[in-house]
Amino acid sequence: MFPRVSWLKSYLLHPPKRPGVLLMGRDRAIHFSSSTMIPIKLPTTQEAHTNGVSGSASAPADKRRKTSHGVRSPDPNLSANPLRTPHPFHRDAEDNGIVLRKFYPPEMSNARARAYNSDELPRPIELLNSAVTDTAAARRTIGVKNAVVHWFKWDLRTSDNRALCLASEKARKAGVPLIALYVLSPQDFDAHLTSPARVDFMLRTLGVLKTDLAKLDIPLWVEPVDKRRDVPGRVMELMAKWGASHLFANVEYEVDELRREAKLVRECAEKGIAVEPVHDTCIVPPGQLTTNAGKQYAVYSPWFRSWIRHIHENLELLELSDPPGPNPTSTRALFATLFDCDIPQAPESKSLSVEEAKRFRALWPAGEHEAMKRLGKFCEEDVGNYGNNRNLPSVPGTSNLSVHFASGTLSTRTAVRTARDRNKTKRLDGGNEGIQKWISEIAWRDFYKHVLVHWPYICMNKPFKPEYSNIEWSYNKEHFDAWARGRTGFPIVDAAMRQLTNMGWMHNRCRMVVASFLSKDLLLDWRMGERFFMEHLIDGDFASNNCGWGFAASVGVDPQPYFRIFNPLLQSEKFDPDGEYIRKWVPELKGIEGKAIHDPYGRGAGDRARKAGYPKPIVDHKGARARALAAYKKGIDSGL
């Protein structure tokens, strides 16, 4: 235990209003600027608060720091304070592009991660809750001025958008215009590894949103901000420029965003601006579901039962919010320049080629109208067979709505409500099995958000189980490149990876297969795969991606046991029995018939595969399995 931390937690949750510096020892301080009550940590802080893993796909081949005995050695410059120091092997993550040091400090120690678990350090959601509580009285006294603003983030829709609905109602009652704002920060895209495909989808969606809002005389202003640290200040400048007194926004649950929101709530309150954060992303807000012992759930099944029960007891949670009403007719004259705002081009680092843009736009039409069309078609035609078809990548048995959930063009509330209403029982846990199963799969998204909020260090390059940080991963560049390019010699893995790079999307069963293969067959650091997914997925959502990788690599919340290692051949035979999926994405093998499609070199089709340019397997699964079991056990037992 670290007795100073509980005092520090209280200090961070309710900071003093006067500026100053609280010294915490050598090279550590918490600085308070003259305009804010929220602590700003200096760059020397050793806590990594990234929204994901970061860096390039390139890494030195099998690079590790080793002693003369061939074992990795801790960094000799580490401090004696376990809460201040990074993990002993943090350099591995930095040397191999996992931690993006341009934006984030090194990987934290296991002790610091456990300090969150023991409530010795405040979670970012607690910082936001405290900011909202501490400023409540001041915000209530703020009268509506010239306008009310809704800040769009990843909630790019007008229907069933709770913060937008509340902002519209506030503006209507006061008889003032509603202004819609979107802040485009290229640095946020870089720091959060947002894929070019996802940025393109977002920009196209903004175009749809702008058109929809304009029909209501609501302007959408898109504000580019080069440096992410300048976002709060720029938002306050715009509020002042427009004479706006109230800012509504739906809460994002990643660490950076929660801290930014907490800071903004306090700073705006001091300037006479009321910031109103709204829970919207999850049907049941994080923190409301606890075990009988008052703890947060770390296992999905009991959480899901509690989620079902809570919703059935509080049916208002499935009530859909009204779209915004029209602005006063005078709005176009008062804010004429805001209606002339163009949707910008993607930042250079996130731009697509002409061919890529054409392909993604054909595959993934943008906007909430497309989302509702897909939802209606799926619930009308396919949801009944979802339980039977969802694991077959060659069959169109899934909803393909993940891109809309991730971008906020469709709320999970709308999806669950729509599916439930098509169920004869009108319940979430009864009636049609396909509907029940689909609802349970949507609920995983909420579960992972709840996990992210309560265990925030998973947003800081740490596994849910901190002791799994001690596994000695391989950083073999050739193996990683083969995996990324779909050239491993394992057809189901290669088909899935090629689907990802072509479509910006991968079937969920295949996501589990390729994640298990990277982390266990290749023993590569799972965070390299997590990063690659975020850099390529059009539906990249941090919580879902991180926890999905944690499950497959056995380092996350409610994971498969580490000794359960997918056999890619058996997975291929079970879920792509006729090889249709493989033939679609691995054309080198399209002429191979029968079961040889799953293992051409092991089933007599090696010559044909080789002549077609398909590689041999880069590892032997049996040997790789034994190596993984030994590495996991050694890491877990190391006691670091």
C-alpha cells in the first residue's frame, strides 16, 4: 500500500482554485495553470495515458534487451518508487512502435495499474464526475445567452442523440439558435491511430449531417485544430465568439477524452459557460451495474444478466430521444458565415488514394440514413438466422453495422430497441434465438466500455491483467510483416488479413483467429496487432478492439485461458468448411479443391500452391503452441 496516494486521489478529485505547484518528489510535479482547477501532469510523469498502442508497423527483428545470460534486463535508471516508474521492460514497447512517445509517456508499472484497481488512484471518470459535481451550483446560475452549442464527436447522427436533443430543447425554450460544432484535430487522429478509412467515413458522414441539419436551419461548423492540446481553448474561444452560454456533448469514455472533458467543465464554469456532459453511448451508463459485493463486473455473463435485468426494470433506458427541432428563421441571418462552412479534406497523414476512396465509398455508404436502412434490412431478413450464420465468414450472416456503431451514425439503443420490437416476447432475453443472440453481441460493446471506464489502464498500453506485461514477446519483423500482408502460409489467417486491408473490415470470427495466431503461434506482442487493426479498420473502436485482442491473446478481461490456443487449421475447417472464404481472398489457392484448401502444403497440394506463389507456413503450429505455453507461464510466474 502507498499511504500518500489516497490523499493524492482526494486532491486530484477536488483541486484547489488557486494556482500553484504541488511537488511530489524528484522529477514529478502536478501543475495548476492560472485558469483551471484541474491538474495538468508535466511530461515527466511516467503514466502512459494513450487511447491505444501507437507507432509504425516496422520493428527490429526479434529485438530485446538481454544480459549476458540471454534474459531481458530491467532499465537501470528506474526509480525506487513503483508508482512513478515505468514497467521494467517498457523499452520493448517503445523500440517496436507500440507506445507513441510523441504523445504519451512510457508504459506504466504493474504497481501503478494495480493502484487503480485498489482505488488508490482516481479513475478519469471520477475526475469528470467531480468536475460536474463541483461546478453544479455555478452552472445552474448561468443564463442562456445568444446560442446553445452541441459538440459532435463520434455521435454523428440527429436521431436518438441525447446530448443533441437536450441542447435543442435548451435552445428552443430560450428562443435562441442551436449551433452544431465538430472539432477536427489531425493530432488526435495520429495519437489514436484512427485509420484513413475511418477518417474518410467520418468526413463523408459530416457531409450528410450538414445537409440534414441545414434543413432545420441548424449550422454545422467544422473547426480544424492542429494541436490536440489546443482543443479545449479553441472550443472556449468559439463559445465566446458566438455568444454561446451552454455546451452539450456526449461523453467519450477513453482516458484522454475524460480528462479533457473534466478540464473543460471546470475552465468553462469559471468563464460563465455551462458544459453539460451527457451519457449516451451505452444503454446503461458505466458504473451502474455492480455485483452483490458492490464491485464492477469483470466477467461478461453475469454482467449481461445484470444488464438485461436492469433494462427490464428501467424500460425508459430504451426510449429514443427526439431529433432536434428547427432553429428560429432568423438564424441564417445571425450566423450566416457558419452555414458557409465546407467539410475539409482529410489530413495528409490520413488521406486515401483515388482507388481506395472509390472502393471504401462503394463498400461503406456513410450517414445515419444508410445505417437505418441496413438495420431495417437486417432485422427484417437476417436477424432470425443470426445465431446459425454469425460465425461463417463466407456467409452474409452479420449486420455489418459495426462501422455505424463506431462512428455514432447509429445508437446501440436504437439497434436493441428495433430488434426487441421485432421479437414476439418484446423482451431482450426471450423469443427468437437469433434476436436474442444479436442483442447479446451488441451488449459486448457496452460491456467493454464499462471495463474501460473502471480499469482505465487498459487505455494506457497495459493488459487488463497487469502480470501479463511480463511475458517475453517476440518482435520478429519478418513474422509481423508476413502476418500483416497475409503471407503466413496459413490460408484462413491470410484470407482474413487480406480482407482487412482490402475492405477496412474483417469478420469477427476471423478477428479472433488472426489475433490468436499473432499472439500465440508467432508469440508477437499482441499490442502490435491491436495497433495494426486500429490503423486499418473502418470500424475501429478502442474499447472493442482492445478488449477483443485481450480476449484472444488471453491478457484481457474475461479472456479465453492462455492454454486455449486456436488451431488455425481446425478453425478453418469448422468455419469455412468449403473454403469459399479462402478462395475469395487468396486467389493463389482458388484452383485447389477439397480439404487441401485449408493446408495445401500438408495435404498434397504444395506444388500447385508454390507455383501459384503461395508461401509455406512460417511456423509449425505444434511447436509454436508449446513455446507459447512456456512463455506465458514464465511471464505470469515472474512476480514482476
